Amino acid sequence: MKKFLSITCILIILLCHSCNSFGQDQPLAQIPFALNDDGHIIISLKINNHTVSNFVLDTGASVTVIDKTIVNELSLPLQDIAAKITGTSGVNDDVKKTQKQQVALSDVVVLNDIEMYVSDLSHLGNIKGLIGFDLFKEFVSETNFDTKTISFYKPKGKPDTKGYKSISFNESFCTPEIKLSVTLSDNTSLSGKVFFDTGDMSTPFTFSSPFVKKHKLQSKFDTLVTTESRGINSKSSNKVGAASSINIKGFELSEMPVTLSNSTQGMLSIEPYMGNLGLEYISKFNFILDYNKKKIFLKPNATYHDVFNFPIGGVRLEKKGKEIFIRSVAKPSAAYDKGIRAGQQLISIDGVAGESLTYYKDILKKENKEVTLIIKLEDGTLKTIVVLLSKLI
């Protein structure tokens, strides 16, 4: 009898282990990702078995977008009818679409019959495309910023949610919509519906333009600076100020920059929505996205208590080919007052030339550091400019 019970227990244990190992709780695949110089989540994928790098994983991408150079390289056939892309702050009414193609992130994470919207993404650096809703609606996904990996499960898969807190979401414009509250520095508390948008790199949070106007938000900040943000098909100048905190179902993080949008097109111009929760905030959590259950699961990761990046000095850089240029300059700032402008080429900082974009960006984040920049002006002459990198808001 004892022998029979022992065998039965062993069989039960093995059966349970088998279910955990081979059932839906096991990921179909796990793929690596990287964060590029702008902070985007970058993956590689295959289009019709051809590897394409530098795709952005974007929960706010309602359609899959591909750069026109890749379309030409792969000779992807196009449809005759033009389509429309609605982005965060812009709309493009005349976009070509590819015919249906196969897109694969692994041997088992495969999307068939995907139409891709063709756009010129050269203004976004090396980015070759964006993928979001087309992928996330088909698989449960777990994005882990500690390990820089994304695990994919079956549509009704059940990843381990121990240590996570669940948040219900609605699907709006093929993007998760959640609720949160923002507290401003004057203790004003604001709540509303926001988009959960890993493709938004502007600031941790962006208020929509109707919300800004309705609540007269510009009057509620002691200091505001004007900065530039870019989307797939738009460029905009917006005000940025400092907020005290953002609370999402008990998760509260403090002291961060927020953007006040003035968009007249795109998702940030739509009346019912408070704004966009961007990747700088989202990346402080590992998260599970489950469209089947309409749930997002959040768990603080190793960066949860790290401070947010505030505008320091006001100079933003970008790489074009092998050269580095000034992408934008915040106003007001000492850099702007001394003549630094978008489009000028950066030759060196503190006598160091020929370094990487990341190297120079890291230098320009050092608060209270005095730096010497050599800039090539539009007429080709070189100008030396000394700037104290101070916090702007």
C-alpha cells in the first residue's frame, strides 16, 4: 500500500511538472531587445525570411510601419489604394501599404498576412519600422527590462504573475487605455484616461492638447521650457514642466518632467483623453500585456527608484550618417541664448572629437558641469561655445 501511494505521489508531481513545463504557462519564445540612443525598444524580425533590424516595439502603433528603403530592398509589392496613419500628434492621409506579408520574430511567433504602411523614417535615425497592435493582439507578452527580453505566450497563455499588480485596460485606437492620476507641483490633482504608449519618448507623461486647454495647465507651472518632439509623420514644439507625481493603482513615482501638448492632429488632440504615458515611466516596470483578458500586469524593476531625467542644458543631439548634429535646443536656455541651433554640426565637446552619440549625450546630462562645444555653423565656420549645464525646470 505504501509503495502504491509513493508511486501515485510521484506520478502526480511529474504530471504537475509536465503541465507547468509544456502547457500554456511556458513561453512560446523569448527574444532579446535593446534600447537605442533615444531609448526606444529595438528588436530584429524577419519579413518573408529576410532579417530586418531596428524595428521599434511600440504599444501605441495601431498599424505596422516600415521604412521605404526596406520596401525597396526587399521589393515588397504595394497596394494601389492610399491609406491613412494617425500618430500621437499627426496624421498622414497619403500612405502606401504593402500587400500582405509574413512577419516573424521567431520560428513560432509568426504573423501572416500583415499589411505594412510605408513611410520615410529617415528623420528617426536608424529606425526601420514600428510594430505594435498587429503583434500584441495575437500573443500575450511579457517585457522584462531587467533581462532585456520579451517572452511571448499563446493568446490565452498564463505567464507567472507573482509579484505583479493587474490593471484593467480598454482598447482605444488599437492602443491600451488605462486610468491614472497626476499631481502637479501646486498640489493640483488630475485624473483621466491615458494611452499606454511605449513608443512615446518625449517625457514620462504628455498631457493632450484639449486637456491642457480645459484645465489651463500652462498657468499651473512655475517654469516651462519649449522643446521639440518627433513622431512618425510629425514634428512639434511643446511646453515641458515638472510634476510632483504620477499614481497608477497605488504605484506612485515622484518628480518628473511632463509635456503639455499643443497638437491639432493625432491621438493627443482627441477630447476625452488626458494624455500619453510614455516609455520613460513604463520602463520602470516589467509588464505583461494581455489583450485577451484586457489586463496589464506591472511589477517594479531594478530602475523603479531611479530618478527621472530632467532637461539639462537643453541641447539634444542626433546622428546623421557618421556625423552628429544638434537635433533641437530648448528655449529659454543658455545654449539657445549663445547661438546653438538645430541643424548645426557638433565637432567636439571639451576637446573630444569623433566619439559616439551616447558618449556626448552622457556628457550633456551632467548637471552643473561647464562644457565647451565646438559647433560648425551653417556657413561652415567653427564656433566655440561654453555652456553651464543647468536644470531647466
